[in-house]
Amino acid sequence: MATEHPSPALPAPASSRPYAKARPGYGKRAASGQRASRADDFALMPERERYIAGYVDRLPEGAAMDIKSLARNLPLYGQMAVSSALKALGVAGHLRRVRCLTGERDQVRWVSRTYWSRTARDNEWWDAFLTTESSNPAPEATLAPPSADARTQAPVAASPQNAATSPAAPPEPAPQQAEVASEAAAACATHPAPAPPAVPEQRTHGASQAAPSPAYLALAQLGRADARLALSAADCRVLEPLAAAWFSRGVDADYLTQALTAGLPAQVGSPVGLVRRRLTDKLPPQLASSTAPATAVTRGRRLLAECTECGRPGAPEALPDGQCRGCRAAESDTTPTTPTGPPVERDVHALVGRLRELTRLP
């Protein structure tokens, strides 16, 4: 009798360790203009750099890119090896470490980011890319609240609770009532009702008022920034021309608010008088580029590149290959120099005799 030998099921593959997620604002950022992934993306690099580059390339957006997190998820290499590999990838043009200033007004902070490019880029491309990233304003993820019309016109799903609480639908009219209604509608069509008498247009303050200017809005926000400078609507209209002179010289609302609220006394008896005095005395100088629009001077994201070796910040163009001047000089000093000519032959017998003479000295 044949005996059946069932083969055991294959073991389930071990689940890969989840990617370490960086804090909001930190971590990996993909550079623009990359080509599609291929099997030979990093074929020209050494084995260690090729292995780490392939792992970093598969990391999602916002993953942790610090040395400890990468070494914790790479079983073949430690922190020193990962640090050396990231330095080599920076020299090869695949990554740049930066510090980016995010936030608004008093709530700002520096965050560390690593821009990654599957395609190797030269220093000129990275300088232009980081300069563009620094000039672009930080995106704000804000959702506009639904309008009143959308809330009133939103359909409500039918449910037993809604059916119990909602008023009953009006009954359909009887056939006789329908005939009477149709005759009345025909009579109205043949003999239209007289038009109502024309009413002269009434003047309203809301129709005549235009949108508030940036200077008026900045003055109105002073009370929100510091309660000691709370101004009324009449005060804002009186001081609006003085604040508009600041905006005409190229400043923005943040600059104006900081200049007016800095160094306030403990008690402010007349906010309108203090603001008027400061608007007059602290008027900024006229610049040559003051004719540019005010949107050109709006503060965006400030970005500094970091050295992949020591982490020293600097301008992108001052860190070619992602390294500062000191690290490049130290690397060139530690690089062994190859001899240009054949080695000089030594007289071994004379050298041994000299050593013997030194040992005989008292």
C-alpha cells in the first residue's frame, strides 16, 4: 500500500522591518527631474555604496535619513560605514544635506533634510536646485471651511431618525384641485400681474466699501500680536496712510508688526498715539529696488546646505560635493601620494653600523 508523504509548506518570509519615519518636516526629500528606476542605477559604485544607495532609493518620502536609523536597518554595515558611504554618495552627486527654516513669525525652527537624486548631478545642478527650493515659499496645508451655501444645500441621507423628525411631505393634489390650479396658471399667463413700483436704490455702507488694504489689515492685527496696541476701526483708518508708506518702501506685514511691537513699555496709555509716533520715527529708508512688488520680498523658506562629513552649514555654492573647505583639505592631506620614481636603494650595512654606534653611546 502506497504511503502518501505530504511535503511541508514553505515557511512564510520574514516581514521586513518597517521604515523609520522621521519627524514632520525632517527626513528624505526626493529631488526633481529623476529618471525611472533601473537595475543598473548604481552599478559603477563600490559594493558598499551600491548596497546603501539601493536601500536609500527605496525609502519613502519623509523617512529617517540619520546615520543611526540607517545603520539600525542595515545589518551588513555599522554607523561608521554608513557615514562613509553617505559621504561618498554626496561626492558622487546623489544627495545633499540641508537645514531648512520653517514656520511663521515667532514659531520658526530649523529642520534637517536630505535631498536624494537617483540620477547623479553635478555641483551646478545642485546649487540651482537648492537655490530654487530656498526661494519658494513653504507650502501650507490649510483646508478652506465649507461655505454656508454648501452646508445648506448638502443632501441629507434618509434615515429612520430623519424620517421621524422631518415634517411629512405634502400630499399630492386631488384631480379637481389640479384642474383649478391649471386654469389659474393659464389666466395668469394671459393677464400678467402688474410690476411692482420701482424703489429708488438705497445706499449701503457694505456696497460702497472696498476691500481693506494690506496696511489697514496690518494695523488691525496689531491687537492680536500684542494687546497693548489694540486699535479701533477709526484708528486704523487714520493711521492707514502712514502704514502704506512703509509698504511702498518694500516691507511686509511681519516686518511692520515686529517694528511696532518691539520694546513696548509695560503700560500704553494711548495706543494710537504710540503707533503714530513709531510709524513716523521708524520709517525705513528708501531703497533702490523699492519699486518691486511687495510679493517679491515676502519671506520664504531659508535653506542652508550641510557638510556630509562634519555637518557645518553654509551656502550651497560654498559646499561643492557636499563638503566644506576644511573637510576637503583634510581629505587631500590624508590621501597617500604615490611615488613618481623608483624607490631609493639604501645601504643596509651602513645603516646597521650607524645603529650599532648609537647603542654604544653612553
